[in-house]
Amino acid sequence: MPETAILILGAGPAGAACAIGLRRLGYPVTLVSDWRRFAAVEGVSQRVLDALRHAGLGGALGQAAMPATRHVRWNGEQLQLNQEFLLDRQRFDAALRDELRRAGVVLVEGRVREVQREHGYQVKLEHGPVLQGGFLVEARGRQAPLASDRLRGPETVSLLNLWQSTPGPPASAVESLDDGWAWMARLADGRCYWQITLDAGAAGLPGRAQLPGYCADRRRQSALVRELFDPQALQPAPVHARSSTAILAGDCAGSDWLRVGDAAMAVDPLSGNGIFQSLSSALQAPVVINTLLRMPERAALARQFHQQRIEQLFLRFARMGRDFYRQEQRLAGQPFWRNRQDWPDEQPMHVAAQWSAVRIERRPVLRDGWVDQTEVVVTADQPLGIWHLQGIELAPLVAKLQAGAAIDEVLSGRAPDQQGMLRRWLAEQGYR
């Protein structure tokens, strides 16, 4: 039974998923967090809900997620899309804590004042005991101290407003503006949210005391706001300001520490749902930590695996956000849009398949609860490599085809459905 005590700083989805994964591996886990102080809601897709359930956090969804109709006004078009789910973050975070307690995670509420590294880690809180552990997971999101950043996007700020109105059917909407964009939602109990995302250095942004009036003026200019909310929406409301700048941290893994979630990579909110992005890095973390602690001879391989996937995920989501910004062509000449339609690069989300460029390399993978190394197939769309397709290792098949074997010979003996799946995958890689 592993005995290294693990400290996790941060109780959001990334910290929670990592904690539950480590408990499944038998590690003693203490999670410390300063619980969320402000009300917030997020719009999530069915894909996000499925990812939360896969991470062992599905029990919290029944108390916090509700379906809603979504309206979109973008690039001069007005659409009503399929429903999304509105996630009440305060209720969800409270339910997450219940899930963690049931999993055997020790929860400590408090604000971290100092982290010392000497014979393990000592975490000092503003009020409370000194916590000790042999391994540290940084999962405090954007609030985590950042020694360095490897890549940083245009400086962006989001202003979240909330107020209470009359109950009604849940709904959400998003609209593009000359100098940014706004997302808004109404919960069934009448709680209302409106968030505007702007350039952090935008001229005309007032001081903190004037923000409620400034945001109310912006809402009065929106026909979509008047359609979604009642007249209460046109009055000043409490404002919570937060950074939305895309940031890729420098090193995200060491011999006895790891960064996960927004502490490792925080992306522009237009790139997709923040919870899904956080889970993308946190789900691999328990296996990486298990390898670092129990197989030190593979420590470099484990750090390489975590770092490469963090960086690849960040670029993928950053390019996704860039392409969403590019869909707004009417405002392409405005500074806010111009600065975000060309970042982080010009590389397309999906590169045209070319069989001659497909190659086989040895890369780190997750195998049986450890980080291991094996041959994978590297393609333009999968630069970190693909190990297997529904349990079928791809490198041996590709090696035979590249050596000149006929496809019927390579696939002989496999079930018809497997042959069809492999033929489709090969065609997607440009094999003819």
C-alpha cells in the first residue's frame, strides 16, 4: 500500500478529480481549499457532464446542473442552439466536497499563506494547523503562484454580474460586441448572471467602484439582455472581476510536485468550457504521480508525459478559441478581435492527412496505472502519437503497411467490425 501523504491545494474539479483518482490508488490525500466566495454559473455541454462522471464526480451533478435553451448572436446571425446545461458552481462545489469525503479524502478549509519545502512539504494556513505531506499538487487555478509562464495570450478580463429576479425557465445566451463579448444566464429560481469579457487594457474601463454602473450601462445597450431578463437586469448589480488571460505555466511537473487544471494551463473562456479543460489535465495526474512515487526510474518519462500533454492541450484549446474569434468577421478590424484572431499561431486545428508523413516513434503512454513507453503512430493531427484504437495497437499494423504489405493481409483474421474501423482510420490518415 503506498504510504506517501499527498497534499492537494484547491478543491475545484481538477483538484477533486486528482484526489479521487489518488484515493483509488490507495494514497492518503489531504485537500486544502478556501471555498468559493462568490456565486457563479457555467454553461456546459453533455460532453462535460460525461467527463465529470468519468472522473468520479457524477454524484454532484444532480444537485447543480439544469438544462437550458441557448441563444447566440454572433457575426450578425441570430441562432437558437440545442440546449446546454447550467452548472451552479456554489452548489456543485459543495456537492464535490461531499463526494471527496465519501472517497476518504481529508478536507481542510483555509487560505494558504505559505508553502515550505523541507523534508517534504509544509503548508501554512492563515488560520489552522500546519499541513505536511510528501507530494504536493497545485490545483488552485488562476490563483496559484506562477514562477514563470511559457506562453501568454492577450490580456483579458471578465466582469461577472449577478442579481436576483423572478423565477422562470432556465436560459442562456452569448453575443459579440464591438470591444468584446458577453455571456448571460437565468436559473429557474430567478438568479441571473451576466459576464462581459474585454481587453484588460481597454480604454474607458472605470475603477472598481464604478464597475456596477458601467456594466448596467452596457446591459442597457443590449437587445438580447432585454429579451432574456426582466427590467431588473438594467439596474446596477454586484460585480466580480477576474482574469481570463490564456496562460500556459512553465514547468508543470517535478519529482515531488505537479500542476493540474488552470494552475497548469488557463485558457480564454471562448475556447470552450473551463471544467473540461481542467479535467483534461487532472485525469492523467494520478497515474503520473503514482509513477513518480513508486517507479522513480521512470520519473523523467512521467514528467515528460505530463508536460507534453499540458502543452498540447493548451495549444489545442487556444487554436479552438482563435477559430471562434475568427467566426466574427463583422468586427475583425476592431482591436479586441484582431488581437485574438491571430493568436497563438496560424496552424490550423486540423491538418490535412498525408500518409507519407505518418511515422512510428517511441513515446510515453499510460499503461496499467503507470507511465510507460512504447511505439505509437504519430500523425499531423496527433503529434503526441496514437497507441491503440479500441484496444488494437496501431504501430505494428502501420509498420507492416509501410513495409509494403497488402491491407487485406494485415487485417486478416480480425472481426469484420474491427476491419471496418481500422480501414476507416487508415483512410483518415491518407492511406489509399
